Amino acid sequence: MSWFIQTCRSSLGKKYIMAFTGFMLGSFLLVHTIGNSTIFWGRSAFNAYAHHLHSLGIFVPIFEIGLYTIFFLHVITGIILFLQNRKARGGKYEMYTSAGGRTIGSKTMPYTGVAIFIFILIHLANFHFVEKTEVKTISDFVTEVLNNPFFTLIYGAGICLLFLHVSHGFWSLLQTFGISHPKYDYPLRVITWALAGIMGGVFLLITFLMVISRNQLL
């Protein structure tokens, strides 16, 4: 057990923790994207999807606790690495330069991370920590929130920052796990950007369509 603790305390171990937790969060985000896309089939399909999730009973809070644990472990480890790298470089923080050069995503990872943390708290307050009933369902909350101009802007900006963060996160975890080769680095980078772009596009499309044609969706 001591070797495991020592590994987790090392910089390399923390990078593995970031990669693993990032992979788990990215996987959840992919499933969340697929589930939320049911909104394109209308109110009944979207509410049925939400009802199916909550019908899982005890597994729901267990899953939520696990997800929150992974999320906060990712955040805390990221903060520790940020402070360690900042101290090692004598002040100004510089992102680790991965194969293929720095990108906007890599340069802004710490800052988009902070913004995403705030965005997720807003999202949870709007949709998770509210009571859904047969009278006021999740689709009603989506309609109400996304038709508020303030939240429309918040969600649009938050989604863009989230998937800028994710685009580099996918690439970075591949590098951490040693999935890298000069011959395949460019295609892998394109795939990571495409995957992040598709997920981000779905959420942005939902936000946009809710503003211009909410009656057709919900």
C-alpha cells in the first residue's frame, strides 16, 4: 500500500490521477450528451429518459457520490499540480508542452477549469437540486432556464469553455497513458477535437433551438 501512496504523491502519479479521473468524467459527459439528445424527439422522450434514470433507485445516489468524488479528486489534483508547476517555474505558470505543440486548450486549462467549476455549480443549482414533479418536470425546468437571456449566455459560454477544456483533456490523457506516436499524433488530435466538438455542438444546438423554437422541442 505504501508504494501506491508514494506513487499518488509523486508528480507522475498525480498526472495519472488527472488522466484517469478525466477519462471517467469524459465518459460521463459522452453518455450525458447522448441522453440529453433525446430532447430533439420532444418533451415525452426527454421526460421518459429522465424518469428512466431516476427509476434506478439506490443506484442513483451511489453513482452521484462516485461522480462527485471523481470530480473533486480531479479538481483538487489539478490545483495541486498547478501550484507545484507554478512554484517550480518561479511564478508564472506555463502549461506542459505536449507533442505537437501548445494549443489554446493547453494554454488555458487552469483557467477554463475554474470557469467550468463555477458553471457546473450553476448547472446543478438549476437542474439537479430542484424538485421535479408530474406537474413540473425536468423539461419545464430546461424551458424556463434556457429561455432566460442571462442563462442562455451563461450556458453558451460555459459549454464552449467546457469543450475547449475537454478537447485538450482527451489529448492529454492519451499522452499520459503513452498512446502517442509521430505517425498517429495528428489523427489522434483531430479525433479528440472532433469528439469534443460533436458533444459541444449537441449542447449548443439544444441551447440555440430552445431559444428560437422551444415549442417544437418541449
